[in-house]
Amino acid sequence: MREINDMRGLSLARAFFASCEASLDEHIPDIMAVAAIGLAGEGSECFGCDDEISRDHDWGPGFCIWLPAAKLSASSSRIEAALAELPQSFAGYPSRMRSESRIGRVGPLSIEAFYTGYTGLSHAPQTWQEWRRIPEHALAACTNGEVFRDGGGEFSAWRRALLAYYPRDLWLKKLAARCMNMAQAGQYNLPRALRRGETVCAMLCVSRFVEAALGMLFLLNRRYMPFYKWAWHVGRSLPYMGSEVADTLKTIASMSLVEEGNAVCQQVEALCGRFAEVLREQSLSREMDSWLWAHGPQLAARIGNPEIARLNLLED
């Protein structure tokens, strides 16, 4: 058995497939020659966010076998027979490759259905409108995890096209929206809500500010932000500003809005000032103030596509 360096689901999937690879190659060599194998999609383990709490459901050794829909349909009985030969458990955990345990997340899957389910498209997005219609968390889900091998190349071609990231003008538009949403929620509405003693409103302001700040962080790293429950966890590992932004947001989250409202606002202002500094460093804005609302039009002015430039700056 290949050594498992940690008990995260992705490492477990990789090691489990390594132990099954020879058997699958022996029983269905023609299918394995064109299949993509890996783990991606829904589930905390696909983002590297799983822990002991995650193991109470939909967790354990398993991997995806992605095939073109026609090949999958024609070969389903042979694939199921080959899967029946695999171990029923691995590293002390029951296999998820049993048909009743897959719930559409592991096992044989259609390449077309996998990507269409997330993007709503039968092809990789080609226009900015197609890109914009895909929810960012969906793009994160279908490009996360790892592909262990891909004989046919079709699955990885889709993946590469999505990982190439947004067209630049749409990226600038999204940056402008995140800037202005951070300013609106954190720099403007939060202190006003606190002065009025409206703590529920203040809590909502902080929540919106944190989500916009995480969105900004992911955009600057040219990575897709996942579903909100994993955004901070994944964001803190991003190479550019990840730990810095994550630490500040954790500090904000640990403070009392009732007793430390002014200190929360100071943290918000400091983070906005840091993002403003980064925008200047990257020649994306010439605005010298830390008021992020003013950086939105600066970013929008760099958009070449007139249709994108006319979109509401607050919406991304």
C-alpha cells in the first residue's frame, strides 16, 4: 500500500487509486486508456478542507472515472464488473466506489455531464457573457481537486480552458465591483450602523465586507472563490496576500461589534488601505486614497470592451 502522508480525502483518493490502478488496467484496459481519473467537484475533500468533522458523511476512499458520455454508456456493465473487483475498504475506511455510496460524486461519470452541470454549457466558455453567467463557486468546484491521469485528454482540455481564468476585461469588472462593495459595506455603512446602535445591520455589513474582501483576494490570485463555507479556508493558502488577508479577517471575526466597534472599523480601514496599495502597485488604479469606492471607476476605466464597461459597477 502506498504511504498516505495525511488523512485528507484527496490524499486518500490518490493512494486508493494507486492501489486499484493495476486491477483496472488489467480488467478494462481500453476504457482506462481514454479515461480521466481523479477527484474533483463537490465535497470539502476536493478543496482540501476536510477534517475529522467531515468524515461523518460522504467521505472515504474513492475516485472519479470520467469518460465521454457515449463511451460510458456503451461500457457501463464492464466498468461495474471491474469496480466490483476492487477492495471494499482501504486504510480502514469503507470504499465509496460501491454504487450505493457514490451519490454522483465518485465512480464512473460523464465528462459532458460533469462540466455542463457546473457551467450550463456544452463547451468551454468562449464569450465574456458565457463566462459571466457561470457562478464563481461552480467554476471553483469543477476545477478543484486533482487529475491523477488522463489518457483521452478531453477532461483535462476542459479543465485547462477553465483554469485559464476570466477574460481580462471581465476580471477588471469583477475587481471594480468587489472594491466598491467592500467600501459600501465596510467603510461607509458599518460605522454608520454602529453609531446608530444597529448591531444587526452592523453584523450584515461585516459579513458583506468579509465576503467581498475574500472575493478580491481570489481575483488578485486569479483563482475562483469557492462556496462561502470554504472561502476563508482556501483563501488563507493563496500565494499572494492569502495569509495576510485571512489573518485580518479572522481578527475582525473575533471582535465584538458592541464593545469593540471602533477597533473593527480600524481593521476594516487597514485592510482597505492595503488593497488600495496593491491596486496601485499593479498599475490598476492611480487613486491615492484608501477609500475603495474611488478605485472602482479607476478599474473600470481600464476595461476595453464597451459592453462590459457599461455594466453596473456594483454588480459582478
